[in-house]
Amino acid sequence: MEFRRRVRETTMSRKLVRPRDNRMIAGVCAGLARRFGMSAGLVRLLFVLSVFLPGPQVIIYLALWIVMPNEDRYLASSH
């Protein structure tokens, strides 16, 4: 049983979902950090710093908010 839980957690960490825990606004940065094995704080810092550069960062964030499934919804659909 423990093995199944660990496999599910490992599989979940590879999927691009917005986690229920460790959210600030929508969970996009936390989801990206979990997917790529980084710190959520580092991803948030990089996003805030990137806002000062010209580009569509905020639009990309909003698009990811819409496109990335919620962790609860992903778990419900995978069973």
C-alpha cells in the first residue's frame, strides 16, 4: 500500500497541475516548481523579476491558470 502511494505521488509530481497546498494566488508557480523539481519560492521570484522585463509574462501566467488542471480535479479524473 505504501508503495502505491509513493508511486502515485511520484507520478503526480511529474504532471503539470496546480497543487492545493503551497499556493499564493492560483498555484501556477507552485505547479511549475513541482513539475521541474525546483523551489516554489524560486519560481515565484523569477516570475516577479521577469515582470520588470518587456514581454507577455502576465498573459502566460493567466493562460496557465486556465489550462493547468487543479490537483483535485486531476486526481478525480485519473481514478
